[in-house]
Amino acid sequence: MHMRHISKSFGATQALDDVSLSIYPGEVHALIGENGAGKSTLIKVMTGIHQPDQGEILLDGRPLQIRNSAAAQDHGIAAIYQEPVIFPDLNVAENIFISHRDRGAIVRWGRMHKDAATILAKLDVKLDVRMPARGLTLAAQQAVEIAKAISLKVRVLVMDEPTSSLSAHEVAQLFKLISTLRNQGVAILFIGHRLEEVLEIADRVTILRDGKWISSALRSQVTTEQVIQDMVGRQIEDFFAKSQAERGDLLMSVRGLSKENVFSDINFDVYRGEVLCFAGLIGARRTDVGLALFGVEPADAGHITFAGKEVKIHSLEQALKLGIAYATEDRHRFGLAILMSVATNITLPTLRRYLTALGLVRQSDEYATAEEYRQRLSIHAPSVKVEVGRLSGGNQQKVMLSKWLNAGPKLLILDEPTRGIDVPTKAEVHHMINALAAQGLGIILISSDLPEVLAMSDRVLVMREGRQMGLFDRKAATQEKIMTAAMGQNRPAMEAQP
Amino acid sequence: AAPTAAPTVAPTKAPTVAPTKPAGPVKATPGKAVKMTLLPKFLGILVFDQTHRGAQEAAKELQNPEPLQYLGPTPENMVAGQIEIITAAVTQGQDAIMISNGGGDELVPAAKAAREAGMTVVFWDSPIPSGEGEQVFVAQVDFNETGKVLADMALSIMGAEGGKFAVISAAPDTANQNAWIAALKDVLKKPEYAKLQLVEIAYGMEQAEINYDKTLALIDKYPDIKLIMPITASGFPSVCKALQDEGYCGKEGEEPKVVTTGLGLPSELVSYTMNGCAPKFALWSFVDFGYLTYYTTYLLATGAIKGEIGEQFEAGRMGTYTIEKDPTREKGLRVKMGPFSIYDKTNIEEAAKE
Amino acid sequence: MSALRRYFRPEQVRELVLVFLIIVLALFFGTQIRDYYTGRTFIRISTSVAIIVVVAMGETLVVLTRNIDISVGSIVGFTAYFVGTQLARHNDIAPLVAVLMAIGIGAAMGLLNGILVAYGKVPSILVTLGTLAIYRGILVNYSGAKTVVANSLPQWVINLSSMNIFSIGELDFRLLVGLALAVVVFFQLMLTYLPYGRRLYAIGCNPDAARVAGFPSQRIVLVAFVLCGALCGLAGFMYLARFSNITVVAAQGMEMSVLAAVVVGGVSIFGGSGTVIGALLGATMIGLLEQSLIRWLVISEFWRRALLGLLILLAVEGDAAIMNRLRKLWARSELQMAPKQENQ
Amino acid sequence: MARSATSPAGGRNLLLGAWERLKSWEGLLLGVLVVIVIINSLQAPAYLSIRNQTNLFQLFIEKIIVALIMTFILINGEIDLSVASVMGLAASTLGRLYELGVPIEAAFLIGLAVGIACGLLNGFMIAYAGLPSLVVTLAGMIGYRGLAYILLEDRFIGNYPEWFSRLGQQPLIGPFPLALVIFFVLLVGAIIVLQYSAFGRYVYVIGNSREVARYSGVKVRRVKMALFIVSGLVAALAGLLYAARLGSVRGSVAEGFELDIITMVLMGGVNMYGGAGSLYGVLLSILIILNLRNGMSLINLTGHVQTGVIGVLLILSVLAPNLARNIQATLNRRRMRHLAGTLSEAQESP
Ligand SMILES: Nc1ncnc2c1ncn2[C@@H]1O[C@H](COP(=O)(O)OP(=O)(O)OP(=O)(O)O)[C@@H](O)[C@H]1O
Ligand SMILES: Nc1ncnc2c1ncn2[C@@H]1O[C@H](COP(=O)(O)OP(=O)(O)OP(=O)(O)O)[C@@H](O)[C@H]1O
Ligand SMILES: [Mg+2]
Ligand SMILES: [Mg+2]
């Protein structure tokens, strides 16, 4: 399959500018680029969701008009999109087969359930195929998406950041599967931000920057450094900065925090200037602990001391008042008002600061603040007045971070803050975390990215299925130890209770 | 409490004594340009259409060079819609408007404003209860007489032993039908009607399905009911259809268990009269009604008559009429058309052809 | 317990509750109304529900796709009137032709709705709010203020509504009721066993996903509107057969009863969940209430309307509150089960 | 950093905003309005008279008052179908109490209180019990209307004190009757609150996403609750004004008004699903509907035909921009292709 001279613009944004790309059977082709480089747009052109302004697509050397995703499917092109697209009221099996057109005129439920179970087994995912997809975790949704794509008889399979919410174990499983498909002669286009992963699986690498094609090369002919350099157009020495903040006073101490059927007996302390990482596999209920501390889904039992006072966090307002902020992992549902401007989003939790005596909003101040963050976090947006929905995924993430930084919290809970963020931005976020810690903030960093956990943490709390499996000091923490605890093989005693 | 009113004489087609104007009834001068609007309660039912036909006939006879406007609101928006149309007529510079009041006193401000703007405002079919803002009300029949006619028909159908019957009206807030019901209740107090037992008044809201369902509910609720009396012409056929569907009347070779009487249009009820479902019912001619209304309004608008008690005028083919104090309301003048035509097997087929 | 939860979704629990409520209501009215348990009551309720149910089927299809059709009353009225005038003018039109004409006209009106919604991308509530007024306006103009009266219709139309399929004692099973049930069964099967039916659910619960999922979601929505229109056409014909006297306001306001039936029956107004059986139960419950309240001696006309309103308010709001609970309960138990399975 | 709200920057923004708006949906509405006004004034000379222009507001005044608060509710992502029934219930309460001998002033206040009570119930069900507003207010629409019928049955209550009817019908300030004055005061207040206050900002954000607002510390429930209470209050006020204007009250007062009200708001460019829209658009759409209806009455289009035309307008108001966007996109693509073609030729030729 060849894509030639593809261009696409959205209003003033030139998302793709004369991009060409060839994908060959039996090969994994990695597409890499910064946030907003145009990767997602390119594959949406491939699958007929967007029509290109110019350029052509050739399959087997014949030019092709892909009007919609059904047409793409007819040509054997299937895609997994960056944001999982799930039908919550249909069950898992239906979700997998809903768009198939070769399964006869009548739905045979029994066969469908069996087939779905078979496919999921291949992925080594344990899900009840009769459950409605409502309430599946992001990871499970992602797994269903993958199952859906591979159940089609595909010739070209596109995966837009399929691993962004998967844990190491699931990623391994997925890669095994990709290899199998590759051996069957399927052409695979793979998009990802975790470089080491991408480079592990890829046979060929193409790099986009600002909607332009930069380079294409065989994997064997490029180095990681080269790739990064091409991506950003400049040299980057070090993208996992180490925290060097001084540990301050005790900020919060949590004892025996429990919520029925969700998590139980969580114990930890956070000091000012410290980064406490929550590690674990998907479904470890780290998010739920975060939500409990933020007062959204309060815990039912346990003691919390915050800044020296015993407190009960039962509402979000109260958490905010105490100085606890939580940046969600699911920015579309909980993080950003997509139709509102960047500025509006950034000042939302702190709007009170921008009011006149009459309760009216001082918009100039608001814009000034937003502008400040746009520059500090280098948010790529034409202005702070554009709608957040028009930014790329990574830039949206930065807007969400700005929003909480502007609240000036004492404790900042970051849930997967670097998910779906490109490498340079990731580095920026890490620098920022360090800077914040240096200012005396306590930070809880929930992350599934093990290298990130090891690099960023002062201490690591490992969870599994709602239970605390261990708390490691930075020095004591190794990849093996964390994984062992997260997988639940043994349950080491609290090694590093300070 | 009935106001003290002059006792009603019932002068119908015959000219009566005219004390104030010995010169005899006023005649219309044809050919004057009067912009006139005919405003029914709402558009889309036959009786108002017939009124329109009658008014057009009069317009032609009077050689009014201005075309007659026939405008109406939607049924669910009767009151507000009528106010809107009256207001627009003022803006358009219309000379006269003929209104069948779709509500109660809500039209008063709009009607008053029209009067102030120099328009002639005549009501027909359904008056303004308080009489405010209205110049003359053209009544189809005497509202008190309606009560008697209805009761008489019921009596003649149910016979001396009497029995239970129920009334179906259009809506709880229809001024004319409420007046008829009140009159009927008054009449029923008399000893000769003592055996007639009015058990319920139901409302069909001018919709076929509601009339239909209400009829059946009445039958279920009063298993010994003998008669259903729709006093709304548009609901009458649905009542008959319901009875016939459920085999209460009109079944070949069977004595009907429940029958109907009331106010209905012959052309809509022929088959039911012939099969015994609606053996007898009454109505007036809506064509004549429109004709008379137009004449009255034309005369008022051209200044031929002033709208004072006792004035007499000639309404073309229909003869002479007198403006009188409306005995059924505390205030207000009326011109009474009348009389009822009673339809049964003997005359319905002829009448239905109209 | 887990098997029970797997096979009884909250939606099904709700349907059972609805059946239970209907029984309770029937028992209650039995104590209040003389001669309640008779063939008459059955006939009244079943025939009055028959027309509503057919329209409710169409509405269900549309609501499943997270759309709404409030022009149904106008479509029913228009087809009833149009077919009525045609039959009055040409008494010799064959029954089947008349039915097909009604369905065809309804489908055409549904097609316009569907095109505007699916391809014009105008929200369905706006489209059908507009066509509700437009179709009625066309009818008023077309009719020239005439009405269709039973007198002028061929005899078979008038007799249709009292025709029985069979009777058990005094329990008459009317032809129109049979027709409605056939429609219900057909659409229940369609929604469970045809890919088309499943995709209606898919579109409703996540329209954005449907757009990229690789099935023609625009066409599916269009067809849902066309089917809804066609069913309204059929209902229009049934309306003509039952009432035979058609004015321009025929079936005005029917959308309210239909929506109430659909909502009470558990079809989510936000699309993606609900069944036609539910809609049938909803319609039955409302029909039962209406017909029984009309007969209940102590209740006057005004109180009847008021009480009906309050009951719908209670039913809908109370029921929705319970559904939320149930959904949460189910969701929680799933979370409990999911990690355990991983251990196996 | 403290700057007053009337800073030069703010002023420029306002101007800029006005210009932006001119090019957009509001600009289109304005164009349509101008066309209608021109046609109307050609139709009837009396159309432009102050009297007719006030009349035209007067005829719809209750609906347009309620349309203001409905704008807030739709932007907030909810809907209130019960407004017309609340209008009816408040008016019926007034009628019933007056009939029982309660002084009209007290009856008026109790009528308003009833409106607030309805709003409270709606708001509680929506904000705290978490039920969809469509369902809650649909039920309210049926239920409150039922209560109005219970109060008045088949009666209609008139004969209010002279001053009460005068209030509804006669000019109060200049040619404007009370209701019209109230409307303009509410309009200015609504624009300030929605467009420039924190509360207005929250209304928009919640309309965008309830969850996002909640996770940002916005008191979502309180905002929704407040909106529905105010909606109940304003609807009751409108109902009472309607009673004063008509000089009589009955159970069916204002039946069916909700559709007109919602049409006005949606045609003003307010997003069906919340989060976007402005009062300027709604104001224009109100003016369009008033003048259009008046114009149609002047050329003798009434009843169902009028509502039919409004229906067409409603659909066109959303369809037209959609079509325009599609055509624009296609044209753009064509132009780009063409451009690319000539460019590549130019490159290849030398
Ligand atoms: N529907 C749209 N409307 C307007 N602009 C868009 C739209 N979709 C994408 N863009 C813009 O196009 C550019 C490319 O976006 P795209 O989503 O393809 O980036 P990406 O490479 O996938 O980034 P990320 O890694 O953050 O997902 C961005 O500037 C984005 O703002
Ligand atoms: N923002 C949220 N609000 C409410 N519930 C949430 C939210 N995010 C996640 N959940 C729920 O929390 C539970 C656990 O989520 P999840 O599987 O993401 O675990 P986790 O430990 O947070 O994993 P990770 O953070 O690595 O993705 C799930 O039931 C999920 O639906
Ligand atoms: Mg992307
Ligand atoms: Mg999580």
C-alpha cells in the first residue's frame, strides 16, 4: 500500500503536508512523531474517516478512493484508534463483531460468543464475552479494540497507540500477536510514543514532524538517538530527569484507607518535595485510590492526616480546599471541556481569582494566565482562545496539567500524566514534576510506565487488585521487584516505611 | 342566577313589531367596499366551512368588492391564535371581523382594541360571556331553547320510562356548549322530564379518538345507560362509530341497546340514522348562519344599523331580524337565527345532499 | 447469583417489574370498578393499545439510535386522512392496496425525516419538531377543511375494527390487536437476530464510535426513520379503520402517549438500550391506566388527567432512580468478578 | 494585575466579538431579519408603526420571557419541557385563590411561589437524583398541567381588579406595557450573567461536560438546581403576566407553548446538547419569529400553515449551515487539488 503526497488541513491547521508512506506485507511499519505531528490524521485518511485535500492512495498499485470505513474494511484495511471506540450497551462479543459483514444475515449468538472467546484467548485476555462493555476499564476496552481489528481478515492493520494503556504483560502478549500477523503477511502500521517498545517491534520507521514527512528507514539502520533527533529536529540529551528535590516535612499520611469492594488497607506517607509513585498493572485500582484522596469517590474507612491535621476527605470541594489536585487519566471524560477555549479550561478550577467585585470575569487576566502556561509548557495552539478540542492529544494533556498547576496545590496527584505524550513533551513534564517537587509540593504519580516510575520516584507503592503489595525506597526499587509485587507472586513486607 | 331580562319572544322568520323604527326593517345597500374577516374557532372542520360558504354567498349578493378573508388558528392554540388574528386585522386596516369565540373572556382586550380602531366586531356561534368588546352576537338558536330541544329528543327516544343518558361536549371551556348544558339541566328539572337521568358530562376535545373512547367508557361505567348525547357536531360520528363497532346499535336485526341523539350534521350521520344508531338529532343550517352573520356585519359596518336594541333589518333571502337584548347573558345584544331542524329517517337523506 | 446476573440484565428486571406493576394495577382496579374483569375491559384495553403499540415500535427503533421522532402523530393523522379520502373517492380500492398506500406514504414522510437527520446532520428533535408542524400544515391545506366520515367509506373499512381473529367466551381477540402483536414479534426478532437490529443499538450507545466502525451508520439511521414512518402509516390505516371519522386534527398529540409508552417501557431516551417488549409493556400499562381511570367512578375528567400525569411522573422518575441503582449494583458485581477470573 | 472590567482590551474584545458574530450564524439571522422586515413593511404600511411593533412583542411576550431562561438551560445541556405547564399552574393558582377571596397581590406572590416549588422539584430530580431532564420535565409537563386542571376544572376566572388587567394590557413606560419592560430588564440581566459572570461560565462548562466540571470543583448540582428554580420562577411570572394580559385564567393556559419557546432558542444557534450558543442569537431568532409571524398574519397565512412555515425555518436554520460547510469543504478540496496540479506541473516543466 502506498500513500502519495497526502495533504490535509483543518481550517488554518495544516495537519498533513505532502506526506508519502509505503507499507509492505509482512512488515511492521512504525510511525513516530511528536504530539500533533499528524499521525492520527494520516491513518484517519487511510481508513476513510477524513478525505485528503490532495494526494492519492494506492493498493496493489491501483489507485483507491476510500469514502468511509466500510470501504476501508472491504479493502482489508482495519484500524485501532487512539481513543478506544466501544459500544457500552453491547456485550464484549458483539463489540468485536458488530461491524463484520461476513457473518451471515442472522446473528447466531452462541457462535459469536464462542468465536469472541477464542480471539480473546489468543490475546490472553480474560473477559466474559457476555458482559456489556459498559464499565470496562480503558485497558480492557483497548483489548477489545485489538480483538476487533484482528478478527477481521485484514491485509493492512493500523494501530494508533494501542499500548498506551496496557501493562507490560499485555504489551508482550500483543507483540507476540503482531509477530504472528506479520508472519502471515499482514502489513502493520504501528504508532506509539514509548520509543523502546516501538523500536522493539518495528521493521521500518517513518518519522513525521509538523505534518511533514521527515524520514523513512529500516529499523536496523537507525538508532534511538537518530529517531529522537528527527522527531524534534534538535538534540536531546536526557529525557528522564532525576528528581533532586530536598525531602521536606510530612505532608500527608494515610493509614488503613479502604473502600468496600474496591481497595483495602492502603498505607503511605507523602512528604513535601517528594514524588511517590503508584505502580501496578492495569486494574490495580490506583485510580480509585487517587479518586478517594480527591474526594470524588470517597473511601469508607481509614485515617488521613494532612498538613498535621486529621481530616476526612468526603467531597471534592474539601479536597480542593485542603490543596489536593488530581489530574485525571481520562481527559476526555473528566479532564477537559472540549468545546471551550484553552483559557477557559485552564482557569476553570480557579475562576474565583479572576472575578471583579460584581462577580464578572476579568477576561484579560484570564488570557494572561493562559498565555503564560502556553509558553511555559509550550502548548502548540494558535491562541489561548481556540477550542481545546482542536488541539492534538498531547497538547490537550498539557492544557490539563496547566489547569491544575494554576490551582497551586500542596499535593498533586498525576494519573498517567505522560500517557500518549511524545518523548520531548514527556521530558518537559518530568522536568516540571521535578520543579514542582523542588517548590515543596508533594506529588503522587500514578504510572504504568516502569522506566518512568524508576526514574521519577522517591518511593514506589505497588498495588495489585486493590491491595498494597509493597512500598519501596528508590534505592531498593528495581524493575524486577516492582514487577514481582505487581504480579502478586509474593507479598513482601513493607520494606521502606520511613 | 339568571339576570332579569326581557322575556324572550321567539320571532323567527316572521317580522315582529318594531317599536323604535316604524319605518320598517333596514335594507342593505349593496356594492359598498367593506374589508371583512371571518374568524372561526379553528380551521379544518365541516361546520365552519359551511359557515364560510354562507358568508361567501352573502358577499356575492351584496356585491362587496373586497374579498372575504377566512382565517383561523390551530385548535390547540385557539385563544392566543384568535387574539393574534384580530390584532393583525387591525394592522391590516380591516373594517369588520366576525368571530366565533374559541374561549371565554380572553378575547375582550383584543376585541376592544379592534373596536377602538374603528372596526365592527360581531360574534357568532359562541359569544363573549361578559359581552364586553362585542357589538352584536349572532346566535344560531336560542340557547335556552337548545336545552328544551335536546331534552325533547331524548324523551321521545327513550320514551316514558326514561333512563340514564350522558352528554358529550367538546371541551370544558367552550362557552356556547356550556350554556346549552346549563339550559338542558334547567329543563330537566321540570316534572315531565323527571325520568330522564343525566349521569355524566364527558368531553371529547374535538378529537375522534377521545370521543370514541369516552363513549365506550360511559357504556362500561353505566351498563344500563340508554342514550348518549353528543352536542358537538364534530364528535357525533365518532360516538356512533364506537357504538356500532361494539355492537350496541345498528346491528342487523337486533334492537339497539344504546342510541344517540344531539347536535350533528346530516351529511355525516345519514347511515347511522338509517340503521337506527342516531334515530333523531337536531341542528341548524350553518350555511344560513354564515349568510346571516355576514349580512348583520355588513349592515353594521356600513352604518345602516347602529347595533341598538330593537333595530330591525332585512337579511336577504332569510327575511327580517331584530336586534335584542341577549336573554342568556347579563350583558350583550343578539340576533337570533333559529330554528332547529330536526332530522330523522324521513328527511335525512334529502338534507344530507346539501 | 452470577449466572442470574449474567442472564438477567437490569433491563429485564425492569420488564419483570413492569409486568408485576400491571398485574397490581389490574388487581387494584378490580377492587374499585364494578364488573372490571370482563371481556369488555380486555377489548377496550387491547384495542386502544393496538394503535399506540405499532407507533411505539417505530419510535423505539428511532430512539434506540439516540434520536427521537415527535412527528409521529402528524404522520398517522396525515396517512389516515389521505387514505380515507382516497377510499371515500374510490370505494373499490382493494384492501391490500389501501394498506400499502398508507405504509408507503408514511415511509415517504419518514424518509424525509431520515434524510434530514442522517445526511443533513440536523438533530432529530429539531427535524421532527419541524415536520410535526409541516406535515400537519400540509394536511390542513390539502384537506380544504373537509372531514372524512364513515358514511363515505367502503363497508370493509368500517367493519375492520370490530373483526375478531378468535373469541374465547366473551374475550374477543380483535384483528387490529393481532396485527399489532405480529408487528411486535417481528421487530423483537429483528432487534435480536438481525445485524441491522444490533447496529441500531450500537449507534445509539456510541454514535461517534459508530461513525468509524465500518458499517453505514447514516443509512441505518435513515432506515430506522423510514421504518418508523412506515409503521406510522400502518397505524394511520388502523386509525382510519377504528375511528373512520377523520378530521385534520386526527392523532394530534399522539406523540406524547407514544413517547410515554416507550419511556415507561424502559427504552433509554439516550439510545442504545431497551426492547420492543418493554415498549409493548409500557404501552399496555398506560392503556390500562387510561382506560381504567376513565371508568373509575370517583374520578372526574379533570382528576383523571391530573392523576394520569402524576402517575407517569412517579413511574418514570421512580423507575429511573431504581434503574440507576440496579445498574450500579450490576457494574460493581462485574468489577468484583473480573479480577477473580484472571486468577483462574 | 487588577484591571477593571471596562479595560480598553475588554472593549476591543467586545467589538471584535461583535464583528466575528456578524460573519457567523448571528450574521445570517440578522440578514434574514432584515429581509423579513423589508417585505413586511411593503406588505402593510401600518407594520412599522410603534403600535404594531409593540403589539407584536405583546402577543408573544410570555414566550420570549421564558425563552431567555430556556437559553441558559439548553446551554447547560438540559431541557425544561415543563415551562408551559408551570405557566398554567401558576396562573391557575392565582385564579383559584382569587376566586376564594384571597387578595390579588397575595395570590400573585403565591403563584410565583408555586413556580419556585415546581422548579425545586424538577431541579432536585435532575441535579440530585440524577435523572435526565427530558424525562423529569416531560413528566412535569403532564403532571403540573394536571394540577392546574384540578384547581380550576372547567371554570375560567376573570374579573380581576381593574389595575391588574391594566398592568397586563396598558402601556406602563412610554408605549411599553409592564411585561415588555420586564422582558428588556431580564434580557440585559441575562446577557450580563451568561456572557460575563462566573455563573454563566459554569453554565457553559457544565453544558460541555458535567463530569469535567465536577472534577474541576464546579458545584454542578447547585448550578443546575439554581437554573431550574429560576426557570420555575420565570415561567410562573410569565404565566401570571399572561393571566393579566388575557384578563382571565383557565386550566389550559399556555398549553403547547414549550415547542415555540424551544424553537426560538434553538434557532438562535444554541447547541441542542449544550455547551454552546449565545443570547444575541436567541434575541435575533425571537425577533425573526415575531416579525415573520406578524408578516404571515398580514398576508393571511394563519394557523397550521404558520406553524408549518416556522417548522421549515427551524429545520433550515440547522440544515443550511451544515450544507454550506459541506459545500465549502468540497470546494476547498477541489481548489487545493487544482493548485497542487498546477504546482507540480510547474515544478516538472523546467
Ligand atoms: N478534527 C480536527 N479538527 C481540527 N484540527 C484537527 C482535527 N484533528 C486533528 N487536528 C489537528 O491536526 C494536527 C495533527 O493532529 P493528530 O491528531 O493527527 O496528531 P498526532 O500526531 O496523532 O498527535 P498525538 O501524538 O498527540 O496523538 C494537530 O495540530 C491537530 O490540532
Ligand atoms: N475517573 C474515574 N472515575 C470513576 N471511576 C474510574 C475513573 N477512572 C477509573 N475508574 C474506575 O476505576 C477502576 C479501576 O480502574 P483501572 O483499571 O484504570 O485501575 P488503575 O489501577 O487506576 O489502573 P491504571 O491507573 O493503571 O489505568 C475501574 O472500575 C474504572 O472504571
Ligand atoms: Mg494521535
Ligand atoms: Mg487508572
